[in-house]
Amino acid sequence: MSRFFATGSDSESEESSSADEITPKAPGTTFKQSLLLSDDEEDTKRVVRSAKDKRFEELTNLIKTIRNAMKIRDMAKCLEEFEQLCRAFLKSKNIVDKEGVPSFYIRLLADLEDYLNQLWEDKEGKKKMNKNNAKALSTLRQKIRKYNRDYETEIAAYKENPQESADEEEEKEPEDSGSSSDSDGDGGDEGVSSKSFLKKKPEAASEASKFLKSAKGSGDESSSSDDDDDDEDWGSDTVDSGSESSDEGEGRSASLAVVFLKKTQDSDKPSEKKLGKKKKPKKKERLEEEAEEEGGEEVEGGWEKVKGGVPLVKEKPKMFAKGTEINTAVVVKKLNEILQARGKKGTDRAAQIELLHALAAIAAENNLGQGILVKIKFNIIASLYDYNPNLAAFMKPDMWKKCLDCIDELLDILFDNNNHIFIGENIAEDSENLAISDQPFRVRGCVLTLVERMDEEFTKIMQNTDPHSQEYVDNLKDEGRVCGIVDRLLAYMENKGSTEEICRIYLRRIMHTYYKFDYKAHRRSLGLQGESKSEQDQEESEGEDSAVIMDRLCKFIYAKDRTDRIRTCAILCHIYHHALHSRWYQARDLMLMSHLQDNIQHADPPVQILYNRTMVQLGICAFRQGMIKDAHNALLDIQSSGRAKELLGQGLLMRNMQERNAEQEKIEKRRQVPFHMHINLELLECVYLVSAMLLEIPYMAAHEFDARRRMISKQFHHQLRVGERQPLLGPPESMREHVVAASKAMKMGDWRTCHSFIINEKMNSKVWDLFPETQRVREMLVRKIQEESLRTYLFTYSSVYDSISMETLSEMFELEIPTVHSIISKMIINEELMASLDQPTQTVVMHRTEPTSLQNMALQLAEKLGSLVENNERVFDLKQGVYGGYFNRDQKGGYQQKQGGYQRGGYRNQNQSNY
């Protein structure tokens, strides 16, 4: 009945009040009662539940849902709730380790498996199922069978001695609580469970509210149980109803009315406070749950008040419950639990690495054998690599040191137990043998992959460090450790590894060796010894030269490797190493025999970069040996492109930034070669320009009046044109200006001026001092300048002389008479110089070859007729659709090699017969 109709007769109010005294109320159900409670009484209701209770309550709720779904044969719901149950059970793993697996959980697993087996055998029932339920049934059956393997013993024990599960006990509790709420506690407190105690505890506080309620009995005419909902909204009516109470109850309830009025006057403010108080425990509970999920610790007792901003120091989670027997199976299970969180969002990677280290320490402490230790070490190293999820990011210094230490420790274990541990990727997890037994340990894993990844991480560290800082030097010192690890693994793989694995580790060793100049081997080849006795002893005690190592490793790869990429990289590194140590003929022959230049354009970009580096080193080697034409041909492709920096993997050009997007730029940056492996670009350009000068200047002098003269080097001609456009010619400053000035001097046949521009203090410091055999390179250059200046002089001034003495030429160019004789003889044989040698007088007699005016006109007519015929052929072929004649000529190759002439198109197109 509504509160508005409660103002009837006094008899009705008396009946209602008496009914209030008799009828029991459910504790703490109405809003009115909560307002009447004092602060102290409110505090008694606030309960902090333990982590165990919360976790178990979550499990029981999920189990109830699964049982309901089983009753209605909703397999899809069963599958969904079972997956949630597994996740919830995984969260409560720490509590389960301490308390043991709860019996209600085991009962559900056993019942669910039996239930699914019955459904599976019922073929008619399966046919009636819809598609989703049938699919969910098969999936859930597989999952429960796999999941129950971990609890076989508990399920077997339960089936032998079935008992009531906790969820059924909880179902009975609400039924008993209604009947026991009126009792005065005659049964005592003994044997009461924690949950029933939590449910009954607020009832003690409700006695005070019941007493207050009965005190206003005569006035409250409509306090029947049917009107409780209305009482929540109309609590202020109690004041009015109290004033209409009968005269008979005035004296008895005077003092109580004062208490009642006191509470109702300020009912608004306390209600706000109490509402706020109710919100706070919820917030605390939420924070408590978050703390449990993160740390997995059981939080019991009250809350500590800490200063703002200071984080709570959490205890490290215990690896195993107290009293747990530590054996191989337990450690492997814990290892799998830790690894399940790997790669998931929100996983603390540093904490995961610490847990793995702690697990390794526990395994070592309990002497579980080297097999489990190796497995944990594999996972520690893999976790260190996964610490940075971004591929472009490089490892931090502390993580890098840990990684090197772990790999060293792993190799120590493998070497100490060489015949007792077998590792490999082909070992399945089921066939692993990690326990101590008569059989050798079998561990799934590949140490070669870990070392290859370590090598890549070292490259990334060097790529992302400022090369001009001390930090780069400090990081570069780690290369010794990296090479040491590679050498140790190489020795291990030679005994244990397959041919393919040996080839892979050999290539890693080659990649750390090929670009380094072996100064000690160079000193030994020159016959020099160490200055002190200690240096001599050290040289004697050291192992084989790098050339011997490279030869042994590369030849093994040539013979055994089945993948083209490893063999290609090995060949290129071998050529690079030969060229670096001035073994020109071995390097050239290996390049020509490999035929790499035919299909290198189909290789991946890192291999192409290695090819470009090898070609450049080959050209520099040819230059040092005095093979100017070979040097020019080898360097032509790289230098003529104008992108030498990019093609050698030594940086990106800004002008091409618009052509690539951000993703392509990241990929190209990862291909860059570390700074300590760079080739000096200024030295490279200088070698190319000097080679072009020594070839181009005599050629220009010989074909000065030839209208169809071809350029040997476009870049060299460009530098000459830039120098000619200068309005004011001062002394040369840059390397290019020195070469241009030297070229102009050589044109005039002035070899001394040319020599002074090419070889001086500035050029020595910039270029020539960077070569290992500096003095020999300078002497070769001087010799080449003298010879080419002599040829240029003869081409330029042959029309002035009738005859010239070879002795005079020898004095002018400071060359021996046999050398001058040889040069002039070659020029005459190649029909470059129209002259003859007079042997008795040692003179060169020039032949007059200037054409008459009639001959000049005839030559011009013949040239014009030839061009007319070519144009006619070209038009005719276009109409016929046959591209012959004119188009058969090499349009893009500047000049062709004809009877000992030059050939354009780079080193790769050069005719092998020239060698």
C-alpha cells in the first residue's frame, strides 16, 4: 500500500507496528535503513575480501554459466565460457599454487569431459545440432581433452571419491541464509565458512536499525513489507507520521523520538557523506584487483597510506609455492607459463627477462641438469632480442652486454657437455629430453640463428651510433667479442653442424674479415720485423694470415654450398680481400671466371651493394698496380652515375628524397654499411679522375681535329668545362681543381707542372697517404705522368718537327732511352704517329701527312656522303620495320673497342682478351 494511504486509524498503525516487530527484515535492503545507520555502524559493513575469495567467486560464476549452457545444450556458449574460465584460472595461478587446485574446478573438468563424450557418441543428436553448435562441440572436445592432461591425477582421484563441489554448496547457502537470519546465533560460530560469515556479518549491524524501526511503531502506520519500495522514495514522511502518534505512547517513546528527530533533521547531509563513503570502497576494490592482476600477489589486511607520487615497493612474485618439489617437469611448466605472455600487449619485457634469469638460477641451484639450463638460456636470448618490438630500433647497451654474456654462457655449456647435449631445430618439443638420464640431452633450438641475430644487432648498433663520437669507438671494441663468439661457434659447428650450417657460419666469419687490411701479414711480406722483441714474439705466436683464412673458408663454400646467395657473397668478399691486399691478378681472374657481372642485377640490394664495393676496390687495386685503363673501366659505372655514395651503401642522397616514401627510406637506411667499413669517396673520385686524365689527354691530343671524336669520361670533361668557365683562375684548392690544373699542364706536355699539381702536400694528406704503400704509388704516378706527357707532346707538336732525337726526349721527360724507344715504337705500330725510327742516329723522323686543299675537300665530301647513306638506311629500315645497319651500332656505349682501341660500358663488358 502506498504511503499516501497510510494515515488511517490508530488501530491500523498499531497493527502495522506490531507486524514490524514480528516480521523479520532482510538486512541492509532499504535505502531508509542505510540513512539511519551511524558512521560506526556503517564501518562494520565495509569488508575487504581476500584475493582468494574474489578469484574463486569469479571461477564459480563462470562454472554456473557453463552448467546452465550444458543443460540447454548450447555448445557455442559452453566453448566461450570455457575459454574465459581458462583465462580466469590462469590469472589465479599464484593462489592455486599456494592453496591447491579447488575441488569444484576439478569436478567441472570431469563432468564436462563426460558430458562432451556422451554428446559425441550420440550421433542422432549431433545431426540435429545446428552448424555453430556442432563446430563448437568438436572444438571444445579437443580443447578439454588437451587441457585435462595436466590434471589427470586430480580427475582420477575425484572419480574414485566424488564429492560436492563448491558451486553446489554456494547454491545451498542462499536457501539457508533466509531461515537462519531470525535465529539468535544458537548454532554458534563454529564451522562457518568465510563466505557465509561475510553474508551474515551485516545482520549484526541491522539489529540497531530494527530497534529504531520498532520505536516509532505507533506513528508509522504503513510500515508493512509491501511498501518498502515507496519508503525509499518517501523517507521524509516518517517525520509527519511520527507527529500523529497516539497519546498513549508519548511517554514511552519520548527519548527515542529525540534520537529519531535528530537523525532526520540532518538527513540530507549525512546521506551525501554516506553515498561518498560507499563509492570509496568500490574504488579501493578496483585498485586492489588491478594490483592482483599485475603482481599476482594476495592482498590481505588493510590499506597502507603512502605519500603521493611515491610508488609502492612490490615484492617479487614467488616462482614456486612454498614446499613445492622442484623438478624438471615443474620448471618446464613454469617456463611455458612465462613464455605464454611473450608478445602480448602490456607484457613487461624486462620483468619477463628477470623471471627467466631467476628460473635459470633455480634450475642450477637444484641441479636439474644442463638440458633445462640450455633451454632457458635459449629463451632468455630470444627475449632479449624481442625487447625492442620495432625492427629498426637497436639494442640498448645494457641489453647488448647481457646478450653477449648469455651467448658466451650458452657456448660454455655446449663445449663442456659436447657429447651429452644435442641441439637442433629439427628436434620436436615432444621428443625433447631435458631430465637427467642415461640418454644425452635433446633440446630444441638453433644457436646459429641466435648468433646470426646477434651479428645483425651489432650492425644495427653501429649504424645508429654517431661515427664521430667516442661512443662509436667504444661500441666498435665489442667487435672483438662478436668475432670471438663467431669463432667459437665455428669450431662447434665444424664438429656438430650440417654442411649448410657450416657454410652460414663461415660466411659470418668472412663478413668480419674481408674488409680489414692485414698489416702484420703485409709487414711480413715486406720482410719487416717488429721493433721490439715482444712484438716479434707476438707475431710468431699469432695464427695464420687473413689471406689463408679467407682462402680456406671461401673454398669450402665454393665446393659445398647449395644456395647461390652464400656463394655469391663469398666470391665477392674473396675478390675484395684480394684487391685490398694488391693481389690484382687473382682478384681479376676470380671476377672474370665467376661471371657475376652477367646476372648481378637480379640479386637482392645488399648483394648489389657488396658487388659495387668490390668493383670499386678492384678499380683502386688496378690503379695501384699501374693498370690505368682497367682502373678506369672498373670505376666507370659507379662514378658516371653520380650516385657513388648511395650505390656503395654509405648514405642517402637528398635529391632523391622526394622519390621515396618514409617506409622505403627506413628500409634503405637499414641497408647502409657501418662507418668503419666505408670506402673514402674523395679517394675514389681522385683515382677515377686521375685515371681519366691519363687516358683522355693523350686521346684528345691525337684526335684534336677529328669531328667524330668520342669522350672517354663524361665526368672528366664536365670538370674541365667547369674549370674553363672560371672567370678568375687562382691556385687550386680542392682535389678536383688540382686534377683540372694538372690536365691543362699535361696538354702542353709540361709534365713537371702536372706532377706538382698531382703530388703535393695537400694531395698527399687528402688522398695518397691513405694507401698502404704510399711511396710506391707516388713513384708509379710520376712514371705514368711522364709517359703520357711524352705521348701528348708528340701528338701535339709532331707537325712542328722534321725529326727529333730520342736522347732529347729522354732528357725532357727524364725517362730512360729504352722506355722512350718503346713508347714511340708502340705509337708507330698502332698508326697513331706518322713517323719512322732512324736506328743509327737514334732519331724519330716525322712524315709529312698534311693533306692538300683538294684532298681536304675530297675528305669532307666523303664524310657528307657517308652521313647521307646512313640517314637513308635509317629511313628505309624504319619503313621496313627491320632495325639493321645504323641501329646495330652501340648507341649507348660511347666508343667501341676496335683493334685494340677503347671500349665503353664498364668493367663488366670488357673483352677478356685484353688481359
